Amino acid sequence: MAKTTVAPVRQPLVWMHIRTVARTDLKQLAQARDYWIPMVILGVLFFVVVPAVLLLTITQISSVDAVAQLSQVLEILPKSAASQIPGDTGSGRAGYALAVYLFAPVAVVVPITICTAVGAATIVGERERGTGEFLAHSPAGIREIFLGKLLASLIPGYLTTVIGFGVYALIVNTIVGPQVGGWFFPTKQWWVLMLWVVPPFLALTLSLVLRLSAKVKSTAAAQQASALVSLPLIMVAYSQATSSLYGGDEVSWYIGGIAWLLATVALWRGVRSVTRARLLGVADEQ
Amino acid sequence: MLSASRGGRADPQDPSLCLRYFSVNAITNTRPDTLAGVSPAEPVIRLEQVTKAFGPAMALADLNLRVPSGQITVLLGPNGAGKTTAIRTITGAFNPDSGVIRVFGVDPALQGREVRSRCGVVSAKPSLYDRLSGRDNLRYAAELHGLGRGSGVDARIAHCAGRFGIDDALDNQVGGYSTGMKTRLALARSVLHQPELLLYDEPTSGLDPESSHAVLDLIREMTDDGSTVVMCTHLLLEAEGLADQVVILQDGTDIIDGSPGVLTKRFWPEAMVRISTDDPVALDALARHEGVVSYERADRVATLHLDRPDRVPDLVFALTAAGARVTRVEPHEPTLEDLYFAVRQASGHTRLGAVDGSTV
């Protein structure tokens, strides 16, 4: 049967709708303790426990042989990165290298994991609970619903990372700082990483995850599919984050720029994957 | 404006049927049309030849519907008749494959936001956020409908919650509400933004009879505010006494529409009476009595169709004159249930459908 093609009136985005959808989703997330406690544990583990234990171990080592072995860690770094490491002692320099260069993936893995976990359930969850019907009949536009849900999925992961980043900076400066001449963290590359490189990778991941969430039939399926999608993205983001730190300012800006470009395309396509029919649980409505 | 008769659909030429396209203009509006942007002559909802398929399954097949302002229109039909899909197309949640839809004079597929902001919808499942409190559920709806936040909205929320008797539970998590409370909250949410059109899809689903009754009373009250109500149900008792207009759907198409009184008159134009006596022979003699159009007897009870209601005293007199003892004389008012089954039988639709947007 030939379908009637209609071109809906393109209406401007209503930011209040986006904010309302995001805020309501976040409020529900806050009520779901079983959902956010693992996120906090993940953040604490990666940003506090692991770095603190490793840095304390390295900086407290007194054996000359062990320090010499640790100093070899510095040899795996590119020369441009190694030359920027301050400090006189081997343990201090090794601690600096660990803090600035080797923990970079943490800044990527934690937010992507959390965002994926939240985002996977967001649209299919509305459908499963039957609340998609309410949204489908509401005046909120599909783009507004999508962006609201994107924000609600992005904020927990990014917020955890920003808070974790602050705590991590405190730990690093407290433990390694005295050995390298004072507080040094965050370095300029870390600022660029956190503000320019990580956000587009999150947006890219979430646009794919929300697309999956709109298309699959159950939350369990969404979570499995999202895990499969986010794994290679984590690896890409991991390598790019590391390159960004090793390669200097220019590389960071380029990597971030490309990631923003990809994220924009992915978001644009992602918006189109959500339809009112999908909120209602009808798969083959165009 | 009659379309060609299709297999399984009621024959529009059949004089015994008041079929689709029954002129709703003949039904007197109970109050003037006050909707902005809709002329009094224009129905609030107009669907013409609307089709909607989900893969191979036809959910709506040339559906025609006209909903006049300020009345309660009840969509009746078995599960899978297309009631839910019709509601979803009215709000623009689904785009039709073909046909014309106008709600408040505009096409919801093109101007969905405008239509949806003037509609209040309650679906068969209340569609509430269990982790949020009742108040937060209402605030969410208020914000999406552009009411914003603040004391004015809070007062409106309190008013609506009070109207539906759930103000005491507003700060509790909805997950702990009973089914009846959830329905009341969903109803309160649907009127929060003072919509002109209320679309209720089996709102009493899962409720006990007492709660159902209360909900139906509340729905009836809403037309007092000037709202137009469209309610879907497969429960005939619900529609009885509530509907200003009924539309019977089957397999995604409308097979009849009109006010229950007018439709009943069309189906049973003659007066009906049931008479019980202890003498079946005297009873059978009534079949030849003047004014009796048709006669049926089961044991000692006869059902007679009369050309005029004032024939009844003559019939009673004839029976007593024949020596029969009249034990009961009962005027028979056909119910909506009688009408529903008569329509379905006449239109050849007696099987249950299985197509609906919600199940595809």
C-alpha cells in the first residue's frame, strides 16, 4: 500500500521540554539506588582506590633496585612526554608518569561505562513500563525527548568523572606533588582531555546506545547490544585519550575535533531513530 | 458519501441498519461549540477513510469518525477493533497510511504539537512513573504542557488531585498506589492543562466495579466543563448511559455510529413489550391482534413489537377477556448491548479481531 507522505511542520526546539525530560529521568535515577550505587563504586575504584594504592606504593618504595626498575617505566613514554616530567627522584618521576600518562584511560572508561548503563535502558525502559504512551501523546517533540534522554544519560557519567577527576587530582598532588616540586595536576593536556576530548566520545557512544535503546525490544537486549557497541568505542577512546596526552596540545585538539564531528553526525542520525511509534512499542511504523 | 460495501462490512443499503455516515448533524449538540479555531459546524475530530497497517495487519481500514464538540463519544468494539490505534492517530502519535485526519481543524501528522497540547490522554495502562511521587508525575505533565513551575502550578495540581480524590497520596511514590489510585492520578494528569479534548482508552481497565463507577461519574462531569470526551471501551455497560454518541468499530472500520437512542430507534422502530400469562393459547392469539408487528413466544412469555405503544392496554384487555391471567406486562427497552450484538450480527462481524497497534 502506498503510504501518504507528510512533511511535519519543523518546529523549533523547546528547551524547557528537553530540561524537563532530562530532569525527570535524573530524578528517577536518583530514586533507583540499585542503579547509581554501582556507578559510585566504579568511580571510587578507578579514581580513588587504584591510583592511591599504586601511587603510594611507588612513592614509598625505598629499595634502590626497585626504583631503578620503576624508572624504566619512563622509557616507554614518547620522548616529548618524558622530557616534560619534573622531579629528581626516580620514584617521583615514575609517580608523575603514572598519574599524568598511564591513568588517562580511566577518564574515558568510567564515563562511557556509566553512560552506556544509563542510556541503554532509557527509551526501551519507557516502552517496557508503558510510560512511552504518555510521552508519545505529550506535546514534547521527538528531538526534545531524544536530547532530554541524552542529557539524562550523559550527566551521571560525566558528573561522576568530573567529581572523580577532582578527587584524583587531590590524591595525585598529595602523594606525588611533594616529590616533583609541588602541585602539578591537572596538567594542560588533562584539561583538554576532560573538556574537549571526553565529551564528544560520550556523545558518540550515547547516540549509538540510544539508537539501540529505541530499536530493541527489551532492556536486557539493549544492555547487551550497548555493551557490544561501547567496547570498541572504549578501546578507540582509550587509545585516542592516550595519544592526546602523549602527543601534545595540537594532537588533542585534532582528536577532539574529529570526535565532535563524528558525534554530531551520530546524534543527527540518532534523533531520527526515535519515533512516537517506537515509544509506543510499534516497530514498523515509519 | 457512502463507500462501496466491502466483504464483511454492513451493507449501507440495508434499511434495517443505521450505518456508517449516519448523520451526526442530526444529533443535537448539548452545548455550543466554544473551541478556538473550530467552527461550530466542524466536528472536533474528523477522520475520513483513514487506513493504517502494521506490516500485513490492517489496524484501521477506511475508518470514518466525526466527534462533535462537548459530547461523550464512545468507541465500542472488541479487542483488536482499532480503538487504540484510532486514538493514537488522533493525537498524531501514529501517521495514517492514507485518509484525512483533522483535529481542531488541523492535521495532527503535521501540527502534532498543537493538537497534543489541547488533548488529555489516559491509556489502558495509566502510564505513570512508579519511582516518582504522584506530585512529580503531575509536575512532569504540567511542564511538558507548558504550565511551567511554581505556586500557580502547584495549586492547579492540588485542585486536580482533589477533584479525583488522590490529594492525600500525592507525595507517595506511585509504585505503592493501588490500580484505582493510579487511574485517578492518570485522570487528574489528563485534565491538568485544561484540555478541550479528552481521549480515554479503556480508563476503567483493571478497576473494581465501585472504582469504575466513580471514574465514569468523573468522566461524565468533564463534559460539564465543556470538554469533548472520546472513550474507548469494550464494556457495553460502561457506555450505557454515558455515551452521547456511540461508534461501533470492527476490524479497524466503523460499522455504525449515532446516539444510542436514535440507533435503537432505527433498529427497533416499534415499541416492544413482554407479556406473561398462564395461558399460552390466549397469548398466541395476540399475534393476530391489530397493531402487532411481530410476535415471539418462549414458554409463557411473549415478546411483541407494536406499531404504537398505546396498543398495550388493548392487548391486556384482550387477554383478560379470553380468561387468561396476566402475570406481567413489561415494556422492553433495548440496551446498548442488544444494539451492539444486533449491529455485529447484521454486519456479518461475529468473530473476534486480532489487529491492534498495541499488539503489533
